[in-house]
Amino acid sequence: GTVQGSTESGGVWTPPAPRPAPAATYKPLAPMQFYLAFTPAERIAIKASADASVKEFWATYELAAQLNNTIDPNLPSVQEGLTYLSVTDVAGTTTPYILPSRIAQISNGIPQ
């Protein structure tokens, strides 16, 4: 009555801990597909930002567009960048560029 991977201690069998669900896997996006996944208001705010991290994130997109390379939403740098765009600063004085719920939509290239 035990499952594979169970351990025994003192005559008691303990099933293995459940495995975490695999992280979402996204398809690579064409630069225009990635661009259009942001709303016009989001794009305007991102482009107008003076924040170095936001500028670097968008510069990476622009470089991919110039080189006609796809954007891999699975890369940690892309996911971290999207997360950064969705966070209000610690003091609560800034508005996020995107809502947290938008990360999956952008990562899937859903046009807005």
C-alpha cells in the first residue's frame, strides 16, 4: 500500500513530498508580438521611465527587434524584468508599469 519513493522509519511508511508543479513554459515571441502584448499606456510609461532597470529591460527588447531575434519569455531575465515592472516600490510611492496579472499575458504574447 505504499507508493514509489516512500521512506520507512520505525515501521511507518511516509510517502514522498509532492513535486512542485512545473513552471509555465512559453513559446518564443517575435519582437512585434512581444511589443503588442503591452498596452499602449504600458509602453508609453516604460519608454518614459528614468529607472535604469526599466530602461535596460526595454533596451533588450529593442536590441532583439533590431536583430530580428525572438524573445524567450522563459529566460529568467525576461521573467525578472516583467516582475520588476509589476512591483510597487517599497515605500509605495510608485505605480507598477504593469499589473502582476499581466505577466502571463505578456509572456504568452497576447495582443492588447
